[in-house]
Amino acid sequence: MITEPVRQIPEPKVQCSLIRSKWMFIDAEPDPTVPRSGTSICWCVHTQKCMGPDGKVVTLETCTSDRACFEAL
């Protein structure tokens, strides 16, 4: 039987503490064998929308220390 390797989505090195997503509210132990969904919609604590206070889209990949509104965890 041939099995495909589990594709892991890498975690960002530094996350903004202002990002929220529904995956944060799932009460379960993380399972490294189950790939994380890449379709998660994120929002900002300040704006409560998918756009940050700087007018840019909120995602785990784009909310970096390059943005003025970034707050490290």
C-alpha cells in the first residue's frame, strides 16, 4: 500500500497577537499527523474584520513585524 506523506503547513516564526481565527477556538489537542487547513479566515482584534488597521489583509503569512500594527505574541 502506498501512502502519501502528510503535508504540513509551516507555522509562522513570529505571530501577531492580534490575529484571530475560528481554529483558535477548537478545544482539542493538536495532532501533527492531521494537516492544518489553509483556508482559515482570519480577523484582527482591533478592527474585528479581515482587514487590519493599516488597510491590509489579515493572514498568518502577511501579519509580520513589517506592519506598523504588528504586536508579537
